Amino acid sequence: MSARQLAEQLLSPGPFDGGLASGVFVQVRSNQESIQFFCDLAPMLEAGGMHVVVIDAANLAAEDGLTRLVKLILAGSGIEFAPVSRLEELTLAEALEKIMRHRSRTIVLLLSGAQRLPAEPGERVMKAIKAARDCVNLEPASTGRFLLVGTWIFPAHPSQYVENSSSAFYGATAVSLARSR
């Protein structure tokens, strides 16, 4: 799958693209290929009206990783939240819920190097992302969506993660990046 193909499917999902809402994990060969993939994908999604947040999984593995992610998402939402000290206490699901109440918007998390997160403490992060996704996407009154596109760097393979029934993103879509010739 190429960045353009994925952008088209995320922006205008067809009847067979419903699985993409569970999460998309793209296998790439290197950090540089992951960066290039996101550099190609992000502007297409933003041009389609989506809010894009890009973060490396290594930044989420730290103890304050989820707090950092919440701050990134809130900062890019364009909505003022007060008091600022209370933001430290918001879960990712609560932050997304607040954004969706104020603005109908799809937020896409581009997560580089997701293979770093399947074991503790990373699994906690992935479970929080999944819980936030479910909170927003499964809520009938929600006015927006929360999507995850993660890259997995070879030799790690995302299918091992999305096919494991005890993993947070069991059932998500795993694809390989189309190689340019």
C-alpha cells in the first residue's frame, strides 16, 4: 500500500475499508522510510480536513508518554482548555471526547516505530490508544473519529501484533509499504 492509497481510503472509506478504523499498521524497512511515508501521508490527510499528530513510539514509552500525547493532541486541536493544570490529569479518551464535543473532526495519530510498544510498559500505551479510539469511534453521538496509523520497522512484522487476540489492536489492518521502483 502506498501513502496515496492509504490517504484515499482513510478520507473516503469504501464498503471494504471498515477495518481501517480499527488501526492500520504499515511495515517499513527503516526509520527513514517511516519518516518519508508520514511526510507523504500527513499533508494528504490534512488537505482532506483531518488533524494529524505525528509521534515516535519511543516518546510514548517513557513514564509521561501518554501525558505528552494528550498535550500534543490538545495543542493541535485549536481549542482553548482551562485550567491548564487540569490537562495533566486528562486521559487520552477524555481529551479526545472534549475535542469531539467542540469540533467535528477526525484526528489521525501517525505512530512511528510502533513495534517498540507491544510489551510493558508500551502495551499500556497501546491499550490507552485503543480505549480512546473505542471511546470516540463507537460512541453513536460522536461527531468525529480517531484513527491510528502506525509503522513497524522490518524485521518486526505487524501481523504478529494484530493477529494476537490478547494484543490491544487485535483485528487491525496490517500491510506492507508499496516499494517505489
